[in-house]
Amino acid sequence: MKTVEQHISDVLRLVDPLEPIELDLLRAHGAVLAEQVDSPVSLPGFDNSSMDGYAVVAGDLAGASEEHPVRLPVVADIPAGDASALAIRSGYCARIMTGAPMPSGADAVVPVEWTDGGQASVAIGRPARVGNAVRRSGEDVEKGTTVLRSGVRLGAAELGVLAAVGRKAVRVHPRPRVVVLSTGEELVEPGSAIGLGQIWESNSFMLTAAATDAGCAAYRRGFIGDDPATVLETLDDVLSQADIVVTTGGVSMGAYDVVKEVLSRLGTVHFDKVAVQPGMPQGAGTLGESRTPIITLPGNPVSSFVSFHLFVRPALRRLRGLPAGPPPTVRARLTAPVASPEGRRSYLRAVLTYDGGAEGVAYSAEPALRQGSHQLSALAETDALIVVPEGTTALDAGSVAEVVPLPALD
Ligand SMILES: Nc1nc2c(c(=O)[nH]1)N[C@H]1C(S)=C(S)[C@@H](COP(=O)(O)OP(=O)(O)OC[C@H]3O[C@@H](n4cnc5c(N)ncnc54)[C@H](O)[C@@H]3O)O[C@H]1N2
Ligand code: MOO
């Protein structure tokens, strides 16, 4: 059997970061930057006040106190956005608002709270040091400085910086278009009546949501039956809309395992047993002249979910321009024993809790009682996967294991 790492590396060989495109800032939210952004300006762009108050020459206030305030004539009023390039000299002051440009000659701002708030003249009851409440040009960003490096995921703060340095649009790797398609003659659309032997289809909803959570533009193509011609036609049909196709079902040893049957014949998609539980039967390759990557996951719902995280997510990360690789893990103490088949690495559903625990192990992991590949409800009650290595068939309660926290929505 193939190792998990071999399969991840085979999957990653199928994908490259998507060609960068230019997107307006809000459309680029969540995408990965494909350029280095150097600021064309200094930020702040000019010396300005950080408080509402009075711009003064600090030396004028040397003796100021509550009992003996210094009174200065107010010669100007400077709101934010003022473009009149005012100047003051010793013995005078200007009323100034937060963000307004400092008048030349002034070297400090006294907040209005230190004064009587006068408009024609003002009594100031405290001295101010030079530079008080003044934001200097360039103290955030010097002109020419790199503010964002290529490869950064554009979140709220990054979009804020881009706008602040005047960018309207940026070059990013676009969100990968992921088409999710399930197969199985027994499947019925939720909301419709089911008959004997039928089930409501769930994988394509789950994996479309997982791909969206993974920063992709995910499209649920739904499901089709086990007719080989329909499978090929449908795949052909979705290729032009997909940067990657993810299917579920039909990859095992059954007489009607149609995905494996039709795609094996093409020669560009390979099927293997991977030494993992759940998620053993896997396929990956490319389709059509476009060589669109396809990952074929097993149909058991928990198997499809776990293998999405193990094998599809790294591919999606690479398409997005992010570093790919196995999901990160934390060490956690098990609250109950777990078992694993010989020679396969298990990923067991668990609830992960931060408890600050002893001996450098800050988490505990409570394994779900239902670990079957079909037991989807246990998946919805858990938030992590306990990793039991290939060479281990049992771990006792209290032992320490690597645990993959599943990505949370917040
Ligand atoms: N003789 C063998 N049988 C099986 C093996 C094996 O090695 N030898 N492997 C088992 C393992 S492990 C898995 S996992 C499954 C994978 O099977 P398939 O990928 O071929 O999936 P299906 O047979 O189509 O379905 C399996 C199971 O999951 C349900 N299912 C499928 N699609 C959906 C969906 N979209 N939504 C909800 N549920 C779905 C389906 O009804 C089946 O119950 O094979 C084992 N067998
Ligand atoms: O590997 Mo299958 O995914 O055990 O159920």
C-alpha cells in the first residue's frame, strides 16, 4: 500500500499555483498576493495631530500650570483635510483637529482637555514636550518600504494597508474553482422522497462547503448514477469550469465502481490503496487536454471528509499559492483508548480541548465513540483527528498522540 506522504506528493505534482490576475481590493479578500507591494508614499504622508487640541510652540508653555495657565491667541483653525499650509510662530497657536496637518513652526499639540477650549484665545494649564501628540511623516511606513510580501493571504489588515498606500487593485492568485461531483445509483437529492435502498446525498454538500472554507470558489455539480457514459460526459462538461475536480464514490473494488472503471481506462488517473483509515481507496490524475487535476475520493462520507483534509486541501493550498503539505498537528493526551488497523495510519474523530495540561501537553483529545466510515454524525460532533501511526494498533487512555485540529469557522 502507498503511504499517506506518497499520495500527498503525487497529488501535489498535479497542481501549480494559479496564474495571477489583477483584482480590486474587496474581490481579492482571502486570495494570496502574487506581487511584492512597496509603498509609493510615506505614511503618514505629512506631520499631523493625533488629538483634537491646539498646535503650539512647546517652549511657550514652559511655565504653564493649572494655577498659572499660559494664554495664547488662536490665529487659525485647522480641520482634517485642510490644505492651506498654515504657519505659526512663538506666542501664537492654532486650533487643530485629529489628522489635520501640523502648521509649520508648531512642534507640539496640547489636547483640548488641558485647556479652557477658547476660540479667540486659549488658556493652557500644562506644559507639553516637543512632539507631543504629533504623528511624524513616515513613522508608520517610509516611502519605498515593502508593506506586503508575495505569498501573503489577504485578510482584513492586509486590505487596509493596501488601501492606505493607495492601491485600488492587486495581483493575486485567484480562488481555485473547485467542482464537486458525487457518484452512486443509490443517491437522492435531500428534500426528495427516498425509496428502499436509497439515501440522501450528503458528500457533495459537505465537500463543497469544505472547499469554500478552504478559500476556493466551490461549485456543487451534485451527483450522478453509475452509468459510465454519463460519468465521462459529466466530467467532460465540468472541465471548462474547474481548476480542480473532486469526486466521491465509485473508487473501490465493487462491480459498479464506475469512477475507477472509466478513469482507469484513460490512463491519466491512477488508483491506489493508501495505508490510511478511513480513506483507503484513492485516485488522482488529470483529465482532458486542459490536464485539469482530478482527485477521486471514496464514497463513505467520513472517508471522503478525512481524505479531503489529507489530500485535497494541500492541493487547494498549492493552487492558491500557499505552502502545501500535511495538515499541522498538536500533541494531545487521549481521554480514552483507541484502536487502529495494522499497517494503516488512522485519523480518528475526536473533540480537542485546550486544558493547559501537564508535562508540556496542553491539549486533551476525547475520541468519538462511533468511528465507522459511515458514521457521519460523529464527524459533526468532533473538531479534530487523532493520528495513530501505521506501526501502532492501540493507544491507551493517557497516552500522547498527534492530533490534527480541523479548520474552524469563526
Ligand atoms: N471488497 C472491498 N470492498 C470495499 C473496500 C475494499 O478494499 N474491498 N474498501 C472499502 C472502503 S475502505 C471504502 S472507503 C469504500 C469506498 O467505496 P467507493 O468509493 O467505491 O464508494 P461507494 O461504494 O460508491 O460508496 C461507499 C458508501 O458510501 C455511500 N456514499 C457514496 N456516495 C455518497 C454520497 N455522495 N453521499 C452519501 N453517501 C454516499 C454509499 O452509499 C456507500 O454506503 O469501499 C469499501 N468497500
Ligand atoms: O477507508 Mo474506508 O475509507 O475505511 O471506509
